[in-house]
Amino acid sequence: MGPTYTYQRPPAPPTDRAVTPEELYFNQQWGRCELVNGKVIQMSPAGHNHGQIAARVLYLLYAYNEAKSLGRVFTAETGFVYPDQKTVRAPDAMFVSNARIPVDLPDEGYLPVSPDLAIEVVSPDDRFSEVTAKAESYLAAGVSMVWIIQPDGRLVHVYRSAHRGMTYRDGDTLSGEDVLPGFAVKVSEIFKR
């Protein structure tokens, strides 16, 4: 007879008090989470189509940035702390320009700055209104541009302010504008399998 294993459920995040970004960072046993106004929001893993699209966007951004050295590209595993110090979000992908990267950025912890570009891929179980509300909160936190990628319809919605958005379709070319100068990609490339 082989060894017996006892599963112990990891401790749940506290619900009776606010959590700090540092506390969230040092409690990885809570799983994939974000922090919104001190409240821990646990997140489910994404589906394969979501993951493939997010990986494709990361690849395109990473390859471009490697050639141009404009900043750093981060995955959804990386959180950034809002200026209010009560919120930590982890977009599906993000770009931070060299100008925003602190010279003394520590090797550990969340990014202490808002990204220049935050990207969200809409999952089948996401409400679009919730994703746009998240985009608005990114912009309010100092993000310069947000892309919301909508697989259903093969659309990319680009926001520079809560009241200014553009929608790009399959035949259109998506630009990095002044946030990621020179970057351009056909929308169809994002959905390529």
C-alpha cells in the first residue's frame, strides 16, 4: 500500500478587513487574485482561446519591443499597484515604457507604476460592461491606453479615455499610437491560430 496524502485547503483571504498589496503578494496560496479597494477578488483560470489570444498579443508586443527596446512587456502574472495603494490589477498583457520604469525597481513585488498600455481579453463568462468598467479604472489609475480584445466578433476596442473609444475590426490595422511608437498590427493577426 502506497503513502497516504492529506489535502489541506489553503487559508482563504480575509473578508472582515482590508488587505494591503504587500499582504496579497506574500499570500500566493490564495491563488490568482486581484485586489480592489482592499478586497481580494479571486479569479478562475482562463479558457484555451483566451490564453491563445493573450499569448499571441504578448508575442507580438514582445517581438516588437525586443527590436526597439522601448520598455518592458508583462504577462497576466504581473500585478501593478494603483496610486491609491488599495488596488492591484493584473491585465492579460501590459507594456511599460522605459520612462515609467523606476531606476530602483526591486526584483520582487508588484509594479509600483501604472502601465502605458493595458490589454484585456474578454472571456465567454465576462460581461462586457464589467471589462469596460475595468478599463475605465485603468485609465483613472494613469494607464495611457487600454485595448479590450473581444474574440466574439474579432474586435479590438481601444480606449484613451473613458469617453473616447475606437473599435477595430478584422481588416483594420491596430496602432500603438504615441504609447508604443511604430507598432502596428492587423487585427486578424491577433486572432491567428
